[in-house]
Amino acid sequence: MTTSVDAERTITVTVNGVPRQATVPVRRLLSDALRHDLGLTGTHVGCEHGVCGACTVLVDGAPVRSCLLLAVQVDGASVTTVEGLAREDQQGGQVLHPVQEAFRECHALQCGFCTPGFLVTIAAGLEARDADGPITDEEVEEIVGGNLCRCTGYANIKKAVHHADAAMRDAR
Ligand code: FES
Ligand code: FES
């Protein structure tokens, strides 16, 4: 007999703009569903208890820690992972998100394990920003303060946020 904790449920989620369906155990974490059921391994799993931010994705545009959500909780929602940040250009190629471009320019990563979580968090933070002038150091701290990086010392990550902010303001 199937007990309630072993139950499965089919969910429909729009992931990076594409409707996807998966049948998942009701206890499956969103991070595991993305990686194992949907094959989107760009979302990394570090601490698995909400501390490091490596697993950050956007749910209906807001950054969330996918290791703290059950997959069934996002049934019907829209999820953006790091794979969804780049855009297609008119020739069908990929154009990096300004935050990805800034990380490349500023050498804002070393091992790269934390990088997907930073990229998604920073992209959402800059897109939500409503001030006109350049981003301040305090605002940068606020955006990146919840994500951990063991390699870089954060200086180049913060520099990349300033670069991405400038690029995104220029593009408006
Ligand atoms: S793996 Fe989710 S916050 Fe660390
Ligand atoms: S680049 Fe290695 S943990 Fe951040």
C-alpha cells in the first residue's frame, strides 16, 4: 500500500519559458527536481539547508532557495534557472545576460560552484532596482550578502555587480 509520504504527484511548471511536466515524490526538493527530473544541472546544491545560496532560482521572478522548497509547491508557477538567463539573438545564437557578461569581464569566479546562485540572485536584484543612479556599495552588499563563496573573497563579484548595473542602466 502506498503511504502518503511515498505518494507522487504530477506537476506542471514553466521552466525558463518552456512548460515542463514531471511526476515527483511529494517530498522531492525543487533543487533535486530541477537537477534530476528536468536535467537542469546548472542549479547547484551546496549546504541543502538554506545557508549558501548556491541553489537559488527565481520563482515567479523572486529569488528563492530551491533546497528549501518542495517541487510540488511550484506547481503552476514560473521558474527561472541559470540556464534561462541568456537570451536568444536574432540569428538563433545566445546572448549572455549582462550579469554573466560582467562575471566574465571581472573574473568574478574561480571554481564556479557558487556562481549560478550569484548570477540568478544578482540578475533579480538588479532587475528589481528602481533607482536611476549607479548602484551603491551598500546596495551591492545587500544583493550578494546572502550568498556564500569559498574562493573569490567577493571583491570581483562585487565589481561585477557594478559593471552589470552600468550595462543594464545603459540598455534601458
Ligand atoms: S544548497 Fe540551498 S542554500 Fe545552500
Ligand atoms: S568561485 Fe568557488 S565557491 Fe565561489
